[in-house]
Amino acid sequence: MESLIFGAGGMGRAIAAAVAERGWPAPHLRGRPATGRHDPATLPVVDVVFEASRGSAVKDNVAAALAAGNRRFVVATTAWEADRDDVAALLVEHGAAAVAAPNFSLGVALFARLVEAAARLFGPLAAYDPFVLEWHRRTKTDRPSGTAKELARRILAVHPRKRRLVEPDRDGPPAPDELEVAVIRAGASPGMHLVGFDAPGETVELRLTARDRSAYAAGALAAAEWLLAEPRSPGLHGFDPVVDALVAGGSASIPGATASVLVEVRR
């Protein structure tokens, strides 16, 4: 599988390492161009393009790769929500398909489903107050993380009392219909997400801790294989169909993925 990777940072290098481990041809790795935008004439036509740069570059990178003739994309970048509709329109216009997710870890994808199920179970019980806590390396720019936003979205979608996130930079306790999302930026942590349901007598916690970026990269390759398996409809696709195919096919264990999930009850 020939591939192009936008982004020579930690995620881009992790995808490149996963490609090499899989025995595929060495990817074309492109960092940030000096001009600020990639020239389509300099880009190869490949089986799949991995976007792993930064949020502000996603739209331009996808547009350049489309102009070069590429038609399959895996978008593993966060903080590009403002351009999401434009990117989707570009893909449809060119008959191209992309899998996009704030996190391509299979563990995170299944963890999110556990969180949603837990929110349904605890939601009717007024004593259990849900919250989200995430911790990433000091240099991570977006806060909260895309994964934390997705976990919060899933809780808000099913919880009977929570309707919105706590307003940022506001003093005082949250309103009854607000969900607290706490952010830590310190050290070198590749990612920890904790969802809790706190009651006067006990706390139930669901926690996922990434040990490195290999789980994210392995999931990105799984998304690429899903795109190549058969023609996909033009536009943006989520990671859930990829996860469903992996689980249904008995391939839920992705080589190279390193993370841990903990369910804990504290009294």
C-alpha cells in the first residue's frame, strides 16, 4: 500500500513506524512546507493519504492532495471542526472518501461505547454526578482534547439531566444541567481519559491510559484498510464502521496497540 503522510510530528512518525512494521512500502512523509501550503504538483498519487499535521492545515492539505489525484484519506488530526463542512464538501466534489476521528485507538472507540452505556445506566440515578477528566502532555494545544469532547458528546446525548458543558472561565459551581470536563496539560503523558460517576458514598471510574501513540497509529492503518477493502461513499466517515468491521471479523486485537483500560469503584 503506497501512502502519503502529512505531518512529521509525533503522530505522523508513529503512523510511519506502523507502516514499516506492517511491511508496506516506505511512506512519503511531508512536514510543514516553507510556503505554508503544499503544491499539488509535488505530491504523489497514493493508495491512501494520512493527515496527521495540525488542525489549521487539514483543509489545505486535503485540497492539495485531492488536486494531485488522491481519493482516500485518513484524518487523524484534531481541532479542525470549523473546517469540517468545507472538507466534507471537497471530498464529495472529487468523489473521495475519508475516515476522520479525534482518536483512532480501538481501545478508545470501545471505551467511548462503555462510557455511553454507563451514562445510560447511571443517568436515572440522581445521586451519581458524571464528569470527564483528561491529561495530556504539556505541549498539546487543544483543550479539551478531541477525545474528551467526543466522550462528553456521548454522555450529553443520553444523560437525562446533563445538557451542556460547564461554561469555561466561569466562577462558581456548575449548574445541574452542566457536565464538568477537566483538563490537565503537564509532563509527557500521551493521553489519559477518565469518566466518573460520583455519589455521596462511592465513585465509579472508567479510565483509559495510552502508553504511546502506537494504538492511534494501528487504528489509522485499520481505517486505511477499510477504505481500500471496497468502494466507500464520497465524504466523511466516522471510525465506528471500521471498529464494527474489526469486531465482526474477529480482528479486534490490533498488533502494536498499547493502552490500558481500568474500571474502578471507590468507596
